[in-house]
Amino acid sequence: MHEDDETGMKDKLAIDFLVALGPVIGCSGQDTFYPSLARELANFFNTNRYLVIRYAMHAKPEFLSNHAMQDTAVSQYLDQYYRIDPLLRQVREGGVKPVLTFDELRQRSADTFFYDAMFRTAQIRDELIFMLPIVNEVYVAICIDRSSTTFSEQDIFRAKLIFDTINMVHQQHIRLSFVNYGTTDLKNSDIAMLVKDRKDREIFRNTSWGATITAAMQRDIDTLVAATPSGEANLGPDCILKWSELSDTNPVAPAGQVLTVEQKALGYATLEASDLVDQLQEKYQLTSRERQIVSMMVQGEPNSRIAEALEISTGTVRNHKHRLYYKLDITTERELFIALLELAQI
């Protein structure tokens, strides 16, 4: 594709999508913004399933809108599975890609079993994800889900073409949220947030800031922020303070500062499948063949590939799995996944 053709297609898609985003833009600065944006994106990619999740460096993820997962799946995710969420890993390790898919993340992983089991719980086959920055390495992920098919290369190409348009609308929402004293997602966020102008006057303070920040913590914050224009520091054993400068052209607080305080949550769990399989073999006295089969299941291999690799029949693989499940007192792969997670003690 020639550069002029690509530019023309990008402009046309952006214009078409801006027209579709008219009602979304009207929701900027309100708590209906993210559900409206996610719904329009889902329609654009011919599905009706979507999630909106806020990710941060230290805090537990927050659901802002859910039109895909059952309540039980959400509870399981927040209790445990979030720690193996590849999006959390990207945010906490840096290098967040603006557009990506779950299938892409899965293909880059050696141990697909954990990803697959987590997404099967949510009945998600593939997910197209837009990672929208807020402030201080906090992101909102707009996740467009499909239950039975993957997103095509054309879908991903279209998503990349419209990303700048979506982010422009999103940044307008953030700016309006700072000056809207009504109910917004930032106002009610678990992440405490404060915005000050260049003269140190408060422009925005959310509910969590008032609930979290004690007088002693505020004194520590004032000292830290006065010493350097941006940084990160512990606030006692349970909180992390991050602060950064706003640009001179910021329409809300030019050359001001934005401060966030996150409650520490358990981080991304790096699960080494081979170590967990070793522990499983020792705990349940698995045979070497059963261990081989579990190792290949963790890699997402079907019975046919396992049989080919081990030079046995698919019927023999099924028989080994039956004995394996009997030893572990389970009946499904999902229960095997849970048993491995319990060994990891995440």
C-alpha cells in the first residue's frame, strides 16, 4: 500500500468513526463515557461484547464497564486471575502497545495454558484491546471480545488506523473529568488523584484522595513534591505516590502537576510451568508419561499433537488423562489449571 493510499484510508476511517462517535463525545467528562465508547467500538468490529478495565503500576485492576463476563468470572479474576493477566504485565513492565489482541499475546507466550484457562472462564476466544493512557502510567483498556472467532489482520489494521482518533476523544474526556464536579470514573476511582495548577492551587481532587490521604501523609507528599517536579515514592507500607508535570499547553492546569496514590496490590505472577509440573508430579506421584502429557497440555497442545510427539495413539493419551484426572480428583482442564495455580501460591 502506498503512503498516500494509507494516509487517505486513515483519514476516511477517522472521519467515519468520528461521525459514529458523536454521542460518545457528548458523554465526555461523565461516567457514561467509557460504556458509550466501548459500545461504539464493539459495533464497529461487529460484536456486542466489551470490557473496560483500568490498569495501574501498583494497584489492582478496576472494572469500569462489563458487557462480557459473568459476575462469577469477574470475582475469580479480581480474587486471583488478574495476577496472570498479560495486560497487567505490560503495564507493570512498561512498553505498553496501543493496540493488540489476546491471540497475539497468546502466540508470544510459551505457557499458553494459563492464558487459555483464564479466558475460558470468561468465555472469551479473542480480545481486541485499545490501551488508552490517563496519567502517571495509569491506563484504561477498552477490550472488545469475541467468544468463538479471532480478530483478523484487517481488524487489527483498522484498529491501529482509528487509535489516534479514539485517544484524542479519550484525552478530551480526561480533561473534562478534571473540571466536572459531578460523578465521573476518575472521581470515584480507587486510585487517589489530585491535580494542581502552577500556583499550587487544587483543580481536581477525587473521593479516594480525601479518604486515603491522612494529614501525616499529606506532609510527606508536600515534602516529596517540592523536591523534584516528578517522581515516585512509598507512602508508608501500603501506598505508592507518583507525581508528574503537566505540559505548558495543558488546557486544565498548564505547567501544573498531577499526583496519584495507589494502594499496593500483589503484582504479576511469573508462572514457570515446568516448575509447577515438577511440583504436581511430586505431590501426586505422577508417572513420567503423565508428566509429559501435563507439560504438553500446559503448552496448549491437543490430544493429536501429544500423541504424535510421544509416538502413542490418541486413545492412549485419553487413557493417561483419565488416570491423571482420577489421581488429582478432577474432571476438567480448568480444574488442572486451578491445581497448578494453588501450587504456585499466587
